[in-house]
Amino acid sequence: MPASAPIRLGVNIDHVATLRNARGGQHPDPVKAAAIAIAAGADGITAHLREDRRHIRDEDMARLKAEIDKPLNFEMAATPEMVEIALRTKPHAACLVPERRAEVTTEGGLDVAAQHDALSSVIARLAGGGIRVSLFIDAEPRQIDAAARLRAPAIEIHTGAWCNALADGDSARFAAEWDRIRAAAAIASGAGLEVHAGHGLNYQTAEAIAALADVVELNIGHFLIGEATFVGLAEAVRKMRAAMDQGRLKA
Ligand code: PXP
């Protein structure tokens, strides 16, 4: 059996900024958190500049790009404002997400199938700026087909429903969501898309999903920043890296 590709860990530092913004000022600094995460084994940093700037701010994005030495993944809504900022910032990658003002977090995937034309021009503009685009979608074959038709280089599978099922102790739903994710990863990889995954992952779910050879990147934020309050960010990232490596052995 050929060895599977290594799996990358993107650490999302949005919630360091959430904590900073709770009091205003500069502490804790998300860029410092990014440096600590990288030193502890993160392969890249992810940050979501939301329209309402509730956590990451424009200057955080500029500093992340200038000060970190690993790939920056800019999570963004496919709006003209965000496209302009991305083209100015020139991150390594952009992950297009749906955004609703009232949501607590990104609650569902993009409806790629329904937004083909609008997304097509956004992907072309970002790609023209040298930015690798991924589309954050639910684990649905219809959305994967639409992403492949758009010739997006990558998708990120929304793992929130699976992780919520675990948190709710609903084993039937957990198993059903897992089957959907497994099937989606295989279909997407077969269609030539690079497969990423994220949302709601913890040590247990990251280890499980790392066993899927088709998945080459996980983006993880809330759990890690929460764990950091107990064990420190570096230790939380090291434990996550170890959980993913352990899972990968089963790929
Ligand atoms: N990937 C995407 C596209 C997201 O929108 C988010 C949340 O910002 C994450 C990954 C990380 O999710 P979590 O913070 O639940 O780990």
C-alpha cells in the first residue's frame, strides 16, 4: 500500500482575537499565538476576517502575513470587500465560507451549486493573485460536483454536524455523519480536488479523520484555544499534532 500523504495542521487563531476584543487593547495578541502554534508544530495559520470584524481585524491579517513564516489561510466570505483585502494581503490560500451576521460561527457550508457564476469570478480573481482557493462545503456529493465543475483546487469539508453528534452523545447520528464525510472525501479526491476538513474538531475527532488518506489538511481553532487555557497553547498544539499523527498511522 503506498504511504499516504502527510496531513497538515492549520491552527485557527480567531478566538485569541475574540479574547483580546473582549477588553479592547492588544492582549492576547493573535500574531504571538500564531508564532507559538508554529513553533509547536502547526503547518499553517488560519484566520477569518469577518464582515463585522468580531474577532480578527484588518491589521491582524496584515501582520500575520508579514510576521509568520508558514502558509496563511485567509477565511473569507466571497464579497468584493474581502476579495480586495485578500488580493492586497496575498495569503497562501483563501477558504471561501458563507457568512451570516447573526450566526455564532460558520454554521453550514457554501451552497456552491446555487452560486456557480458568482463563485467562478471570485475564484478566478483570487487565483489570478496567486492565491489557492478552497471551498468550505457540507459533505454532499452535489456540492462536490459543483466545486469540481468550478475547477476549485480544494474543498474543506464542514465537520460541524459530525462533531456536534459526538458532543450530543448521539451515536447513530455520529455514525451517519461519519459515513457522509468518508464518502465525500473519497468522491472529492476522485474528482481531483484536494480535500481539507474542519469545524468543531477535538483530539478524538481529529485523530479519527486523520485516518482518511484522502484528507490532507485539518483546520482547527476553538477547541485548541479552549484547551490552551488549561495546558497552554504550545502543549495543546503538540497534543493535536500527536493525535493526528496517530490517526494517520491507520490510513
Ligand atoms: N474551517 C472553517 C472554514 C471555519 O469557518 C472554521 C471556524 O472559523 C474552522 C475551520 C475552525 O473551526 P473550529 O474553530 O470549530 O475548530
